[in-house]
Amino acid sequence: MLGKSHDPGFKQEQSSAETQAEFPLASLQPEDAGGYFCAYKTAATGQWSEQSQRLQLVVTGSWPAPSLSVSADPEAAPGHRTLRCLTPNNGSECLITALLRTGTPDPVQVKEGRENQTYFTLRESSEDRGSYSCVYYQCHWPHLGSSRSSRLEMQATGETDGPGAPSTKTDLRSILAVTFSCLAIVLLLICVFLVDRWTRQDSSDGDSSKRSSHSKCDKQETSDFAHLENSPVPEVTHVELNADIPSEVASVPAEVPPASREGAELEV
């Protein structure tokens, strides 16, 4: 038998030879929300057993969706990540906030309170990675619930992808930008070093050319000077007077100008 709290008129029975029975609930409406329980009886006893624990059924969509984001919680322990579920609650009604994970039938964490924000702590491990969302619903009957929040992807390293969380694509672009900037600076420094080295080399080559030219000139001057020293020095041996010139001319006084000595011949 399947029963419902606060609704004595709701009752479904099913006969089964097995140790379990299933009660499908289709076309759920907000009024179908509530706490469900089950009980059993056998033909031998004919009496119902004690009721099972209550299973809370929440029908979402009655209230606005909350928002789920990563919270920068300084009190979070190392290796943990805190998620915040923000609801439009004004604090006047008791609400239950549940953290859900895709693929997991039961809520991951459930907290009760009157505040408009609820914090959930997860470990940064492969066990807690997955797609998360949150909902909130009334603590008491009729247990109306909100729509599901947007999904938030939690990675094993603590990285997240979703509304209100840092984007891994943005981080990748930042890393690439920093890397290219560092490479550009290194290339610039290499270019400056090469230009400075080439400039110093050109200056050294110019000085060497000048020193070589000066050395050649010095060697040439030294060679010419040595040649001059080795050349015979001309000297006047004697002066012969032309035999055809009269002897009177030969006895011309020294006062006569040099122009009159046309017949003179110097032998070198």
C-alpha cells in the first residue's frame, strides 16, 4: 500500500508475490507534492505493517528558479569548493534547499533555513565532479518547489563552468596571452643583443682596417727612406772649360753674372 501524509484519501494498493512493489506516478501536478510512505500485509496476518519512513516528493516549477554559483569562501578547507544557492526568499518562510547532481537520484545535500542563500561544500576530487543544480521547496505541506537552477559543471581540479563561475576558456586565453607576451619579450631581447654585437663587430673591423692602412703607409715610407739611403749621392768631380772658348773667357772674373757662363759644362 502507498499512502500520503496530510491526505487520508490517497491510497494505492498492489498485490505482488515479490518482496517489492512499484507505484508509478504520472502527470504530476503541484498538489501531488508531499511525503509518501508505504506498508504491507500478508494473507496470513491480514494486518498492515508499520509505516515506512516518509519519502518527500517535490514537484518543481511552482516558484522561480534559484541561481547556483561558486562562492569564494575563505573558510573552506584546502581541497574543497563551496557552492552557493541563492533563492528569492524574503526570510519569512521556512525553506528546504537541495543540491542535485545529474545522474544521482537522491539529493547530494539538503539544508533547511529561512535565509535566501545556502552554502554547500564539495571536495575537489573525481568523486564529486559532475553537473550540479539546486532547488528549494517549502518545509511544510503542500511542499511546493521551485524550478531547477542552471547547471554548474564541477571538475576534479575545482574548475567550474557555468553562470557565476570563472570560465576555463577565459583562463586558457589568459595563459596563451601571457605566454606569447613572454616569447615576444625574449625575441626582442635577442634582437637587441644581436644588433649590439653586429655594431661592435663593424666598429672593430673599421679600426682594424685603419690600423692596417696606417701600417702599410708606414712600411712604404720606411721602404722609400731605405731606398734613398742606399742610392749613391751625386757629387761634382771637376769643371772643365770648353776648349773652343777663348782663354780670355776662362779668366772671367767672379763678378761676371752667371748668365755669361754659357760655355761651362758640369760633369756629374
